[in-house]
Amino acid sequence: MMQTVLVIHILLSFTLIGLVLIQQGKGADAGASFGGGSSQSVFGSRGSASFLSRTTAIIATFFFVTSLTLAYLSTKQSESNSVISTPDHVVITDSPAKSGAMQPADVPLQTGK
């Protein structure tokens, strides 16, 4: 599941980068009025900009959703593989006090110096 979402996330990121690079800035509108030929484009004089902006917003929304999904899946995976997790139940068969075994010291002995 995580690999599928990761592949979709990477494809969305490349698509988002491409859409942002294709778009023209707001300063390009002045140049279009002096014979830029944008009125004869496929989407009309303003249609391509709004189409690209809307598509970019939709792809960005999907990108954020996949980001949150990956974060959630990553958290669930790390919880199940936690190093500090404790077992649900512990079975004690014999207590050390009854068997006469020695208890380890709470503080380790220092050696050296």
C-alpha cells in the first residue's frame, strides 16, 4: 500500500513541477496585448491560464493528500516496528526469591581507576 501511494506521490510531484513551469507569469499579459496571439489559442484569450491554474490546484490538492497519507502510513508502520514496545502480557513461571537465585544489583559496578 505504501509503495503504491509513494509512486503516485512521485508522479504527482513531477506533474506539478511541469505544470508550474508551463505557466506564464502575470507580467506576460501586457506582452500579449501587443500582438502576442493569445486570443487565437485553443482555450481562448484567458482560458489557458485559468485551465492551467485550476489543473495545478487540483494536482496540488492530490499531492497534499498523498503527503498526509504517506505520513499516516509511516506512523502506523513505525508503531508496529517500535524498539521500545512492550509485550502485551508477561508470564512469570518462578520467582527468583523462592528459587534462591541471586538478584542483580540495581546499580552496575564501576571498574577501572
